Amino acid sequence: MSTTKTTERVKQILSWYGSDNPGVLTNLARMLNHGTLGGTGKMVILPVDQGFEHGPTRSFAPNPPGYDPDYHYQLAIDAGCNAYAAPLGFLDAGAARFAGQVPTILKLNNSDSLAKMEPCPAVTGSVKDALRLGCAAIGFTIYPGSSARNTMYDEIRELILEAREHGLPTVIWSYPRGSGLAKEGEQAIDVTAYAAQIACQLGAHVVKVKPPKDVVYQDEAKKVFEKFNIPTKTLADRVRHVVQSSFNGRRIVIFSGGEAKDTQSVLAEVKEIAAGGGFGSIMGRNAFQRPRAEALQLLADVMKIYHS
Amino acid sequence: MSTTKTTERVKQILSWYGSDNPGVLTNLARMLNHGTLGGTGKMVILPVDQGFEHGPTRSFAPNPPGYDPDYHYQLAIDAGCNAYAAPLGFLDAGAARFAGQVPTILKLNNSDSLAKMEPCPAVTGSVKDALRLGCAAIGFTIYPGSSARNTMYDEIRELILEAREHGLPTVIWSYPRGSGLAKEGEQAIDVTAYAAQIACQLGAHVVKVKPPKDVVYQDEAKKVFEKFNIPTKTLADRVRHVVQSSFNGRRIVIFSGGEAKDTQSVLAEVKEIAAGGGFGSIMGRNAFQRPRAEALQLLADVMKIYHS
Amino acid sequence: MSTTKTTERVKQILSWYGSDNPGVLTNLARMLNHGTLGGTGKMVILPVDQGFEHGPTRSFAPNPPGYDPDYHYQLAIDAGCNAYAAPLGFLDAGAARFAGQVPTILKLNNSDSLAKMEPCPAVTGSVKDALRLGCAAIGFTIYPGSSARNTMYDEIRELILEAREHGLPTVIWSYPRGSGLAKEGEQAIDVTAYAAQIACQLGAHVVKVKPPKDVVYQDEAKKVFEKFNIPTKTLADRVRHVVQSSFNGRRIVIFSGGEAKDTQSVLAEVKEIAAGGGFGSIMGRNAFQRPRAEALQLLADVMKIYHS
Amino acid sequence: MSTTKTTERVKQILSWYGSDNPGVLTNLARMLNHGTLGGTGKMVILPVDQGFEHGPTRSFAPNPPGYDPDYHYQLAIDAGCNAYAAPLGFLDAGAARFAGQVPTILKLNNSDSLAKMEPCPAVTGSVKDALRLGCAAIGFTIYPGSSARNTMYDEIRELILEAREHGLPTVIWSYPRGSGLAKEGEQAIDVTAYAAQIACQLGAHVVKVKPPKDVVYQDEAKKVFEKFNIPTKTLADRVRHVVQSSFNGRRIVIFSGGEAKDTQSVLAEVKEIAAGGGFGSIMGRNAFQRPRAEALQLLADVMKIYHS
Amino acid sequence: MSTTKTTERVKQILSWYGSDNPGVLTNLARMLNHGTLGGTGKMVILPVDQGFEHGPTRSFAPNPPGYDPDYHYQLAIDAGCNAYAAPLGFLDAGAARFAGQVPTILKLNNSDSLAKMEPCPAVTGSVKDALRLGCAAIGFTIYPGSSARNTMYDEIRELILEAREHGLPTVIWSYPRGSGLAKEGEQAIDVTAYAAQIACQLGAHVVKVKPPKDVVYQDEAKKVFEKFNIPTKTLADRVRHVVQSSFNGRRIVIFSGGEAKDTQSVLAEVKEIAAGGGFGSIMGRNAFQRPRAEALQLLADVMKIYHS
């Protein structure tokens, strides 16, 4: 039953994007006002790009109905997610049937894990596709730390400009990775905060990062964390720093869940994210690799945490 | 009530850019006529690109209100700076709210310090963005000395041409760096003068370099400095040579402040720059990493030096 | 030393244009912040298109220095006008010399009075010219009442869109005229209010109309004016109705002075416009056809009325 | 051996075009510096568009060598004209052979006299052609007074913009004609001054009009001519008024010779044009319809008048 | 008063470029007809790209007025050079002021000597810039022998094509250099002749090489020089071979002067170049590093040699 009134909180969030045209604001509002969390200023998004990124078997064998693109549309709708994000093929497969039932985000670049190269996704869709499919936003992944970062930044610069002109906001997945970074640096708190900042500076409307770990990776950063006693012990602490690093909380920052894990761990992590002021979660494998009923229950529990 | 009159000095400066269209001249005048130094022909610019270049924690932890993009807009306005320069995200965050209150410069390329690569920033904004955001100029960084210099020079060639056609002048940050240069060469007087010349030859309307040190780096240059007794002992001497190397003082050359340091050192340096005929300062970390009241005081003192 | 601060009133006015990008707001602010009335939210603009519209002799013989395009630039600057509006040739002739000294408006369409045809100006400049010349806005005339109105509305639709994308606001001169209207209807209060509404609906940021007369022209309108007792007796009454008809006062509406007349009449009219809540005057022949000293005095007196 | 020095007079003339790029100035200088009158600021141009406008027989039968396009190139060169103007075909026929020997002006629109229609020439060449042919300018005819004037003004708006971007100035032939004007109005002094003004406002760098007659055509103009005692008795008087109407003499205005007539009449007219401050003559039929030796003599005599 | 007549010799030279459009021929003629050597078919060009290539101090300290871009424009004009060649910044700085006084060549690629890389200049200007600045030609450097030669050949292929379409000829600086060549090979006669041939085959209208030395570098070439007794002893011999290698003398080949040296050496070298049939000299450091009076004298003496 929709008696969707745009709440004061949503109006406040939209006010942070005052340089954008009303089309961009409208599409942000479509996501913020939709689903169980509609109006709260919090978001839970279902992303399903693993078929492209990790291959179908690794992605969908644990819960075979997920081979079917309709499954994910229906899951996002039934779970009351704010939006469903996927590459061109998955959206194309269901966009007509599910038109108007859940806001969608077209992920415009994707990497497969067959080629071995410095991390740099291919652009696999366009703003025109996003319009054609009725999407509420475009999505894009950057890998700060990759020596191919200039290619990605060049691409997103042009895509954001084009999307904006057509009234579409941009969600940036910012995942530090590549020859500039050791493995342990990828989720370090300083690096994650930096990755969020880069996405914001590139013009992202919504930023997605991984939950940061209690590690400070860069030497120059270490000195600063110590000198100013920036707390990093709990995930809530670290999320708070990432949110601050995202224009002092004036950009929407959401956190991915990463690999599939047990329900308790997922909920514990979400509680910390919520406590630290995170705007929500983007939860893929932890949702669609569970049997449908479990997934719906988990997503309901996650939303309850953000709602309280 | 506003009574900005374009002074004879500003008219003289504009006369150096006689091949440019009136749009470019108008936007140069917007910066030269604005703020405390308006009309003097001197400029103090607030640049805040460190969130992108060094990461948010290193940049903003010393003075946490700086995590908020509005903070810098307001600082530039209240300090009476001629202009405020930042990457796309920071300008986007405040451009509507602060429209018309301070001329802005959109920095069109930026490097993060996560990737390890031969110095070469990514292009992260466009001339269209600068127009959409109401900017008075575009900004661009080149790294002479980098083996990737041709990429940067190619990019700025096209951006200057496009900006010029749309009435926007260009500010070039010229920072020698890369595999062609040892660390001690980066701020050598011969190298800095050369960097300024390159920026001018590329078509920059305003050039920003670092204050040069009393070192001559290139062997061929050493012979010439000795043979012609070119004085390099004081910073004022060296600034004078850089200004001369910028088309005999017919291009606006301003000097960056570099790392944060104590107030005495900053003011001493500015006095030398002013004595050597420098056109002003671009002062980032020394401004926004201080508490606001101190920053306003420092900027006022700096402007007083240029004004006298 | 310049100390232009954007006032609360200017911020309020800019807030009415929230769907526009910061470039448009910045250029509106350039005009609102400039000159004697800078910051008051009132505007006095010098328009000189009569050379094209009525011919040079009729326009400039009364005060021959006006044959020279520089004369008008200097008059607008010295009088402290918010802006100077003219066709391509006049702006081209002085834009480089006077760069940065007064905001300019490029009038993009103009009619000469040699051809006999249904009123429809020719488009004689482009948005590219406005950018090249450093203008703060484009100007355009529509003739509601002309059977050629669709041509004009089509042209301005495309020009507003292009100007907006490039950060330029639009001033529409809305002058009812043509085979649809008898002479006495052209300045009728119902027709003038209608003309203002049309300009606003076409997307104008600033609307210019003629001071309406105490005549209601359209039969259907007459009934409504009578039924609701809409006062039209004084010019202030009528200006109030035009301002109300311009989105309840949320678009800037200014009034032209029409043919040259004696100083007392001009000032009396301006007092009424100010009393009725008009945002200002656009005063051409009454300014430039007087000797310079008289024109400066008149414009100063007009600005004093708006300021008080 | 060539020793063309740009004179102070030419520098002064170029200074009137300060909003133009150096390419436009360079091509203006090419014409102003060329030929017998090179450096004087005066111009005599040979135009040969009558083959298109009046047909070949009427044009060339009086002096049959003129059927050959080379004839006119050679005439312009040998006579020391500042430039030679013609439609695409005539220039194409000789441009390679005579490259570098005389500046050329590509007339971009032309009317034939076979069709009966409201005066409106066809566009018969492009800016690309002008560059390909090495021209120093484009030429364009407008007919103020024609009900098709908007078509012509639209066309020239776009051509001037394109020419300017490519460094080419524009010469406008401004000939009042069409259903808005009776025959006796076409060369009236008020109408001619108006036609010159329109060309200047459209952005012309050089304006060509017909020598005005001692008639004031428009009623409103008559009052003004009388009230301000504007002298119109001699051609010199009238030329003076046209020059004044061309931005107070800050645009180059030249006068056509019209129909072929006897030598005495031509020279008498030129003396008046020179006395009134006209910048020169554009002389077609009076040149190429005479035998070559006579034509050379006449042009030499004309140039002598402008030179003295 | 100017009386430039295109001579038979210039017409003959232009006839070699029969596939080019009249715009290219016109601009070649502009250079061939200008200055002291105008009409002789010989050329002396002033090139000033050393500020970019070697740095400002090394270039201008020997004669400090040369820091000022206007100095070189004035030197080229006063010396009666056929043309002045420089990068974007230097031309931009004076193009409006000196419009029409000397043909200019925009050097479209330039190298700085800070980066260490296989020789490959950056493209630092465009054909649009050349048109905007009113240039008579574009200039471009290739380094045959560099492993990056394909990049340069690709770039010049596109630039020549674009320049040609817009009526501009191309001057190629052909300097063998790079990992394919030992130092002593760079000015060998076989290599210089080869470099000239490559420039001609790429479509150059004017070729600039260094004066070749009496060395044959390539083994295969040595056999041929010996077998056919090709004389290489005097510079005149070698110049003759280079001219022959430039399409049997049907392309304009001029010779650079290299490092500054004493007057006697310069004049002796020029005499040999003239004796060998060279078309002229391009003389930078030997001109602008001398005091102005000496430079003017030297250039006059050089021109006298070519003229006799």
C-alpha cells in the first residue's frame, strides 16, 4: 500500500545534492522511497553481478533457482529492497516483466575472472541502456590501487556526465585493488576511507565500499591516525570514519557484505554498520545463495536493524 | 552595495591575453576582481584537492570540519580569497548553495596515492562540468619529468582549446616529478623555471609552481646560471627568475605553500614571493588544516603582504 | 578592494531557481550582485538594441555619442547598472576592452523596422557567441499575439535548453503584438500579465514587460477582473498583478521605460513600479538619448527609488 | 622584394575588432596591407558576381574577355586592388593559378534574376570552400526590407560564427530591397544608414552599401533628420552619416559603384565618398565592363583619390 | 605602399604542389612573398621553440630580452624574415598585437628535456589553434631513428590531412635521433638525405634538416656512395645531395643552424648551403641569443647571401 510521502529525512538527504537537476533527485528519491526502508533514509540493495564476476557455477550452484534472472527480480521485490542492481543481461531478461516493481541499477562495467590482468573492468552497458530499461541509477566499479585506474576514472567521468544530463544518479563501487596495494591493504580503514573519498570526488551520488578492517595500511596515514587518536577498534568506529570521509556524511555510503557467511555474522556486521551511521547494505551472495525463505528472513532482519 | 571597479593594473594584466576571446578575459577578471585582493593584480587561491591526492584522513583529521565540503567554500568566502579550487565532487557538493559568492576553479585531473605508477593524474571532470557548475576557470596538473608527460600534454591541449572556446581560462599546476628527475631536482630553480615555461607554452593563463630551492639541477643549466651570474641565493631572487621565465612576467604565476608549517615560516616565505614579483599564493593545507580562526588570520596576513 | 557579499535577499531569489544548475545561479548572481543595486534584489539594466530595431538615426541622433558602441558600455559601468544588454555587433565592439566591468546580456533575436511582416524577430546570435563574449545571460524577444509566435517559441525553447546546459540564464522580453491584438490591447493589464506568465512558462529566468495600462482587453478577462475586484487603477496595482502573475513573484520581472520622456514622468513611473513590487527597470532610450550627465543623474535617481 | 610594414592606421583599424581572434585580424590585415592602397586604411575591391546575378550576356558582352574568370583575377592583381570577390565558380576557376597574388573574398550567397520571388539569395558556398580556396574573407548579401530577411539573418549568423572560429572575417553587402520598401526607399539616406547599422549589429567586419541619395524615406526618420538638422545635401554629407551609423566609424564601410557610368561620374562620386570619410569602393561593372586599359586607368585614378 | 608581385620563381615553386588546394598554395605564397627575401624563392625563418625544448634559462639568459615573447615577433618582423615559428604559448602571447605583420608557423609538437624517454615530442597545439591564430603553416618534428617514430608519423599523418583541408601547408623538422642511431649517425649525409626523403614522403611542403656532415653512417649506404662516387666532401656537395633527395629539388628544403656560434662560421655555412642549392635557413639561437643589433646584422647578411 503506498501512501508514500517523502519524509523530512529523505528531503534532507536530497538537499545534499543541490547541484544536481531534479531528474537525478527524482531517481534518488525513487530508491530512497521504495521498499521496506522507504522514507527512512536507509537502503538495502540486492546486487547480482557475480555471474559475470565469478562465473555462474560458483555463483548459483548453492541455490540453483538463482540461475534464472527472474529469481533475483522477484527476491528484491518480495524482500522489499530499495533497489536491484545487475549487469545488462540480467536486467534485460526481466525489465519488461517487472517494470515498475522495484527500482533498478544498471551496472555499467564488469570484470570476468578468466582474464589475468591488472584489475580493470570492461564497460558492458551504456546510459542509453539504463534509460531504455527504466533504471533509477547507473552503477560503476573503480579499483583505486590499480595501475589501470586512469582508464576507469576516465570512463566514469564521461558516464556520470551523461547520466546526469539524462537525470540518472550514479552508484560507485569503490574497491581498492591492484599492483599498488598488498592484499592486507585492500580493506584497511585508511584505504577504505580513501576509496570512499575518491568515489565522492568523482561525483558519485551513492558510494559502496567493503566493511573496513582494523588495519591502517599507509605509513603516512598511520602517523595521522595515531596523532589524532582516530578510533578504529570496532567496525562501528571504522564505519563512522568512512562516513565522515564521505563529505562529512553528506553522500550516501553503503556497505557490501562480501563472501557468504552465517546469519549471525551477517547480522552482527550490519548492527555495527548501523551503529556507525552507515546508510545501509548491499547484500548479494548472502542473500541469493541462501534458499529463498532464508534469504527473505535475513533481509527482513537486516532491514529491521536499519529501521530501528 | 557592490562597487568593484576594474583597476588599471587589472586592465594591464588582461592586455597580456590579447589573443583570447572576451569570455576568457571576463573570467580572468572575475578572479582578479574578487575578494580582499580584488583589483590589485595579486591573487590568493584556496585549493582543496588533498582529499583526492593524499586521502581524507591525512588531509582533514588535523581540522575535522574540513571533512565537510561546505567548510572550504565558506573559508574561501570569509577569507576573501580570489578563488576556490577543487575536484568535481567537492565543487558539486556546494556549488548551488554558494553560487555567486566566490569564483571557482574545477580541477580537471587528479591523482590518488594508492596506485603505484609513473606520475600521471586521471582526468576526473570536463569543461561541460565547469560550465554547469559556474566555474571561472579549469585547473590541470602536469608532471614534467614523468615519462607519461605526453599523455598529460595531449589532454591539456584539448581541454584548453575546449575551455577557451567556451570562455574559460586555464590554470596549470606544473610540478616536475617522475623517472626523469631525482627528488632533489623537483624544486631546483632551473627545473622550476623550466616547469613554468612549459605551462606558459602549453597555453596556461595562470601558472602555479612550488617555491624553488637554491639548487641548480641540470648540468647544462648550471653552466648558464654561472656564466650569466643569475642570482639564486634568496627565494625572492629565485621567484624573480621564475616570473621572468613566464614570458617575462606576462603570465600570472602563483606559488604553492606546500606542506603545513608554522605561521612564521609561511609569512616569511610569502614576503619573499611578494618581493620577487610573484603574483600570489595558492594555499591549501596551511589554511584548511589550521583551526578556522587561525586560518582566517593567516590568510588575512598573507593578503596584507601582497597588498602592501 | 571589492567586498561583494551575497545577501540574504539574493540567496532567497536564487532559491526560486532550484532546478537550475549552479552555472545558471552563478550568472544570475553576477547580475544581482553587480552595481549600485548589487545585493538588493533589484535590477536596473541598460538595453541598447534600438540601433537594430528603429535604425541608428532615430536612436542616436538625439545624443550623438551613442553612435559609438563604447559609449553604452561606459554608461552602464559608470551608472552602476546591473547589466548591459545589446545585439551581437554592439557587444562584440567592446567586449574585450570592457571585459569584467559589467555583466552583459546578448540579445539573440532582433527585428528591423524596414521589412513589413507579421512581427517575428530574426535570430542574430547564438549561445556560443554569448559564451565567447563572456555574457551573464542571453536575451530573447517574443511577441505573443503574432501569428508567428510558434516560430519564436520554438526558437527560444531550443536556446533556453542550450543556454542552461552551459550555465547561462535567459531574459525574455515579452511584448504582445501582432495580428491577434488591436493596438490598445498591447499594454492592457490582462494582456501584460498574460505575457509575463507565458515568458515564465517558457522557462525565462528574468521577464521584461512594458508597464501595463488601466485597460482590460479580453472579454473573458474583463469578467474575471470585475468579479474578483482585481484593482487596476494605479500603475502600482497593475505591477502587483503582473508580479503575482509571474509565479506569485517567484520570477524576476522588470519593466521597460518605453519612449523617451521627461524626467518627472520617468521617476513617477518608477516609483509606482517599485511600490507594486516590481524588481526593477530596463531603461534604454530614456538613458542613452539624454546627455551623459543627465542620464547618469536619472539612473542614479531611479536606483535610489528601488533602493529605498 | 616586399617590404609591407603594417602602418599605424592599419593597427588602429584592427584595434576596433578586439573581440576577434588573431586569425580574423590577420586576414583583415591581409586585405588592408595589400595592393596600391596597402597600409592606408582605404580599400578598393573588385567584385564580380554579376554573371550569377544578372546573367553572363548582360555582364560580359560589353567587354568579352570578362567571360573568362582569369580575366578578373588578373585585372584585380594588375590594378592593385585590395581584394577580389566572386562566387564559388569564378574563384575555383583561378584560385590555384593566382594563389598568393591577391586576397580573395568568397561570396557565399547569390541570387539569379530568373526566379521571381521576394528577394532572398541562395547560399552557394561554404566556409570550408573559403578555406580550401585560401580566401581572406567570406562575403554575404542581406536584403533588409525583404519579408525573407529572417532567412538571410539566420544564415549569416551561423556563417559568421563558423568563419570567425576559423579565422575569417565577414564582408556584408547590405542592400535594402523587398516588399517592405518602395523603390525610392532603397537608396534613401535613412534606409542606407539603417542597412549599414544592421550589418554591423549582425557582426560584419566590413560593410558594403550603395551610395545614398538625398531622400529620407521613413516618416519617423524624417522628423529626426529635421529636428537635429542632419545634413544630407551632398554625397559627402550622406557618406559621413553612414560612416557614423556604422558604430561611429569603427567598422570599415565601403561603397559600391552601381551601374556602369562614365568616368567623370565615377570619379566625382568617389571624391565625395572619400571626402565623407568612406573607407573605399567596391567597383565591379564600372571596372570589368570597360576595356582593360581603361579599367586599369580608372582604378588607378580611384585609388589616387583615396590615397591623397 | 605595398607592391608584392608574385615572381616567376615563386610561381614555379608553387607549381610543384599541384595536388594541393589553393589555400595551401596561398599560405605557401604568403611565406615565400614576405620579407626581405620575398619573391626570391629563398626563405629565412626565425624559430623559437628552445624555451620549451631546452628551458628558458639556457635559451634566453644569453640575451634576456628574449624572455619576452614580443621580442621574437619584433625581431622576425624587423629582420624581414619570411616567417616566425613557435609553440602555442609564444604565438598566443603576441598574435593579436602583431596580426598581419609576419607569417607565423605554429609548432604543433614539442619535447621538454626533463623527462627521460625515447625521443617523442608531445602534441601541444592543434590545427584549430593555427587557424584561430592566423598562422600560415603548421610545424611538426619527427625523429626518424626513434622507436617511437610510428607515433609521430601517425600524428603527422592526421595533422597534415586536417591542415591541408583547411588550407594550411606543413613544415616538418626531420631530425634523426633515438635508439636506432648512434650519435655520430644523426647528422651523417646518408641519414640526413634519408630524413629529408621521409619528410617529403609524409607530405611535408617544407622540410627542415640539419646541415649534414661528411660521414656516411649506414653500411649499405656506404657501398652506394662509393660505387657511384657521390661527392660529400664540401657542405655544398652534401646540401646538393639532400636537395636532390627531396624529390629532385621539388620540395622546399631549409637548413637549421644548430647551436650558437660565431658570425664567421654562420655565414660560411650559409654560403655553402646556398651554393648547394638549399632554399634557406631556419635560424633560432644564432639569432635570438645575440644582442638585437647584432642579430639584425647577421640576419641581413644571411639574407644577402641567399639573395645574390
